[in-house]
Amino acid sequence: MLSEKEDLVLEAFTNFLNAVDAGIQAARQIIKAAKVGWNPDKIKWEPAQGTKGEYERSKDVDNPEFKAMLKDLEAHGGKLTREGYFYWVFTNGDAVGRKRR
């Protein structure tokens, strides 16, 4: 049987562990959200010409940055604007185009 002081210490310790656990879970969510980011400067882009003018095209499919960009594009319906560029996924799904806005 535990004394009142021991009960109080166990309750305080349990509350502390619950707070630490909540902090860890929050940190994991923040880290997970940060990993979604991608750096277009780390992707190989090639100049291209289309019916609407010049743009850049990438098929850098083995690059983790390219894969993260594709996931982000998929989450936005295949098109998005970021840092002054308009990005889109080509119909075949293995190439991405970008053009300055």
C-alpha cells in the first residue's frame, strides 16, 4: 500500500510523462510537415519550348527532391505556384514543367 506522499509523487510523475509524450508527438508532427518541403534548386531542369513559350522541364525521377515535389504537386491537383514559379505535372506523370509567373 502506498502512502499519500508516494501517491502524490506517482501522480506528478505520470503527469510529467504525459506532458513529455504530448511534446514528442507535437514535435513529430512538425518534423513530418517539414519533410514535405522540397528544394527546386536541387532538381535538374532543362530548357524547353512549348506552344506557350519557353519553360523548364525535369525528369529527375531518381532524385528525392523531385519525388517530394511530385507528391506536393499531386496534393495540389497536379499544379501549383511557388516562389514565383508555376509548376505542373505532364499527363504521362514522369515529367514536371515550370515557368516563371
